Amino acid sequence: MFREKLKVLDCTIRDGGLINNYHFSDDFVKAVYQGVCKSGVDYMEIGKKLCESDVYTREAYGKWNFCDEDDLKRIVDSYEGETRSVLAVMYDVGRVDTHSLLPAEQSVVGMIRTACYVADIDKGLDLVKACKDQGYETTINIMAPSAAIETDLIEALQQVEETPEVDYLYFVDSFGAFYSEQITAFLKLFKTYAPSKELGFHGHNNQQLAFSNTQQCIIEGVNLLDATVNGIGRGAGNCNLELLLNFLKNPKFDVRPVYKVIQDYMIDLRKEIEWGFNDIYGVSGYLNQHPRAAMKQRSDQENKDNCYDFLLESLGDLE
Amino acid sequence: MFREKLKVLDCTIRDGGLINNYHFSDDFVKAVYQGVCKSGVDYMEIGKKLCESDVYTREAYGKWNFCDEDDLKRIVDSYEGETRSVLAVMYDVGRVDTHSLLPAEQSVVGMIRTACYVADIDKGLDLVKACKDQGYETTINIMAPSAAIETDLIEALQQVEETPEVDYLYFVDSFGAFYSEQITAFLKLFKTYAPSKELGFHGHNNQQLAFSNTQQCIIEGVNLLDATVNGIGRGAGNCNLELLLNFLKNPKFDVRPVYKVIQDYMIDLRKEIEWGFNDIYGVSGYLNQHPRAAMKQRSDQENKDNCYDFLLESLGDLE
């Protein structure tokens, strides 16, 4: 599949950081940055840009939850190659401070992505406007549309359409719940009610469909695609960047640096933290549930593999 | 997705047996049989039906490579439930003896599936005819069409069309190489050149696409779908039966017995044998290669995770 407008965003550090509270070493983040840049991937999301506070400390929550300019510069300066991915960070509604945001020309960050639920769309769009005012490329990432009431989702999409500060409108399969036919049906809503917006997609792999749903989105005209090295990400993880680059025929991409990062770093990392499909996450995705309960089950060493029990509990058969 | 003609075939023992030379315990095979029957799955393929010989012994190759009637009856008789899957076995071209085949009414087997490459289509169809003569339901499973020359594939499809003894014509993604668009393109050939045949699909999960490609086949009118419990199968494994049953809306299926088998047996089995996606198989699928080299790499403890090296070697960059 080749389409010139297709772009890829690596969110290895940002989504992977949800597993370990953003406690990645500089060494690891530098390796990912270099691999992603060398592979020709268009954007790299390197963390969240949240507010520090007495309870929300850097020690507990890791520096890639805050993405201070100094921390970012150290990563960026560690790489001397010519091809560079645009650096992105994520905003969460209610946990950021737009007043401290540097103008884009003074920052190494080029894109700010704002994640929000349908219910918070007004707050989300306010953040997008603040980012655009400072000169950043922007996205609004509507989370968990599979759990939204359709009329509310449509209203949110209409609001996005009326907000010129939004560069990309993201469709996010937060629960890993969608099948390809549903991807098509939901994107029809997105295209109907926000026809002027470029679209993005962020999948989760609960049912082993993150990659195939990303392909379906490409077929349906989505032009900005999220993926992570080796599929790392919360719970069942995300679309594997290496599989996606293999699929895309665009000559600007070179998949080899991604495989190098996997071989050199991800195999060892898997000994410390877990991600990827298993049947607990499969049940969670099938039932269109927040992965909270599934992650809790996976952290319970005695019951982590008891997918039958988890299914029955989830279905309420044991109540 | 509900379509009354849709049927599911479990090949847990037959494809899983490729990993351990069919050395599954009776206890395990009974548990799978019971789970599959209880879940309402239409067919269960319990092994291959090959010829024993001095070099090809039962000790080395496992009883589910031979599927003697006595062995099968022991499994069938261990289950007392009312819902029963039709038992199937697989024939490989060149390794079977049709003269010893019992008439279907004297056997617990109801279906014989013949696997062959495009080049062996004549031999394959001869086997199908012999099976049909004895009263069995039949399939012809054309392996590795992704590696066939199109004109040869078309000729084979035309021969299948002219063979009334074939009940199902299978499209087999042996190398886990297909993307959904290619599934559609190949099925167009199948439907054009063998228009009277009911179609089946057998996927492999090298690129995490076995399940999604099975969905694509359903959309394209395929009515017999292969899957295995927990996705067990050679290399990257197959379409996960539990995911497929979750997807299918047919009320005849009950997924819970499948999850029970996973919880009670498959988790422990994973400690002994390996299956499922990893980036070695991903490279193999992407390059449309027989999984032989990938399996060899996975069995080399020192290099099993070196996906970057494997990619370069596969691409010939190291030559």
C-alpha cells in the first residue's frame, strides 16, 4: 500500500510508559529515538507533558510523563543523523498547564496530541487551541469511541469539524474492541461529521487486530497511523511498527533500524515488563471493556492465566 | 457475523502436532475433543492418517500421525455429551494408503482432508476420489498458493471444479504471508475458476493476521473456517478458536469450554512447546517464505530472538 500522504507515528515511549510509569532509561529512549529516526518514521511521541505536583512527582511518575525540554534535548542531541522524526508529546485533559508551554520555535517538540473522552471534548479542544496558539501541530485523540453513545460521539465530531486548530482527528480503539467492519462503520461517522479533517488511528491488540485494523483504516482513507516497536504498549499493546513498515510500500521507510532496536533492547525489556496478546486481554477486548480488570488479573501471579475464570467473572456468571 | 452456512473446524491436534511430532497424551486429546464438542464446533481434525513403515514408526512419529481407529474410538468414547463434532483426519500426498481405508460407516471419522501443493493437484484429487468412494466428506487443501505461479494455480482450480468428489476447496495461507487485500484477490481467482465449490480457509499467524484474514474470508463468502485452541500450530500458529467464536454470532457456539481447555491445559503446554507470533515469524511471513528457516532460528537458543540478524540473512544482505 503506497499513498504519499500516509504518515506513521511511533508512540513506543508514550504508550509503553503506561506499563512502567515512564521509568525508561535514557539509554533506551535514545536507542528508540535513533531507530525511529533512521527508519524514516514521520513522528515520534516521546511521552506525556503533564504537570508536576506534590503528589504527582517525577520520582514516582518518571520523567517521560513530564517531558521537560532539557530531558528531550539530551535525547535529540544524542543522535547525529540527518533524517529526524518530528517529536510529539501527549496532553491529558485536566492534568496539564498550558501557561508554561513554550512557543513551538523554542521547543524541540513539534506536535502536541490531546487525548480526551467524548465527554471532555470541550476541554480537549481548548487544549488543542492553546497548543496551536503556540505554533504546534495538533491532534485530538477521541478515546474509547466504542463505549460512547453515538449521538454524543457525533456531537463531538461536529465540534472538532468546527475547530480549525485541529490538524488531525484520531480514532482510538482504546479497548481493542473493534473488528474491521466496525472500523469502517465508525470511520463513516468520522468522515460524515468531520469531513474536512485528516484522520489518525491508534489501535490496541487485545484481539490480535491492531495491525489489521490499521490496514483497514488505511483502506478507509486514514493518513496518520500509530504503531510501536515490537507492539509495546499498555495491556495487549499496539500495532507493531515493524509489521506496519513491512506492509507500507513507501520507499521513505527502512524497517531495519526497528528490528535492530527489537533485537538489542526489546527482548531484554520483556523480561522486566509484559505486553502483548493473551486470552485475558482477548476477553477484555471482546467484551468492549476498559483493560483495567484485565491488567489487574495479569498482575495477580496466581490467577494471571485463568482466562476461563476471567471470562465467567466478566460475564457475571459467578455473581 | 452470522451466516447459517458458516462452519468451524478445529485443527488443534493436527496442526499443533506439527510442533511435537504428534506426541500428545490421550488425556490432552480427550480434553480438546470434549471442549471442542461442547463448544458446538462443527468439525475436529484429530491428526493425520499416514502409513506406518520401518522408518516412519509410531514411536518416533506419534499416534496422531496415524489415527488408528482404536486410538480414535478411545477418545470418542471418553465423552458422553450429546453435541459432537464431526471427526476429521488429514491425508498428505504420497504418504497414505487408500486401500486400507475403512468405509465411512465403519469409521468414527466423517471427513478426510487432503493437503497438497499446486504441483501435486492430480495426486491430491485422486486421494479425494478414493475418500469419497468410501463415503467420506472431503476437502482439498491447496497449500502455499502465495508461492504458486498464477497460471498453475488457475489450472489446479479448474481441475478441482471438474471434480465432483471435492466437497470443500481450501485456500491455505501456509506462509502467513497474506494481507487482507490479497485474500480478496486470491479468493476472486478461487471463485472465478471453481465457482461451484464451497470454500474453506486455513490461516497462519506470522504477521498477526490469521484471525483478521479469517474475517476477511467470511466477508468474501468462505464458509468453512479453520482455527485452533489458543492459536496452537506450527510456527506462529493459527487463528485462535476462542477469538473466532467470540466474533461469530451463531448461537450454536459456546466459547466457554474452549477457554476452559486453555486454562486447564494450554498454559502448561506452553512451558513444553512454543507457538505464536514473534518477530522471527513476522519476517518469514513478510518475505513469503516457508517457515522452515524461522523454526530453525527459534530452535537455536543463542540466536532465537535475533530478528534483525534473521531479517538481514533472509534478505541476503549478509551474503
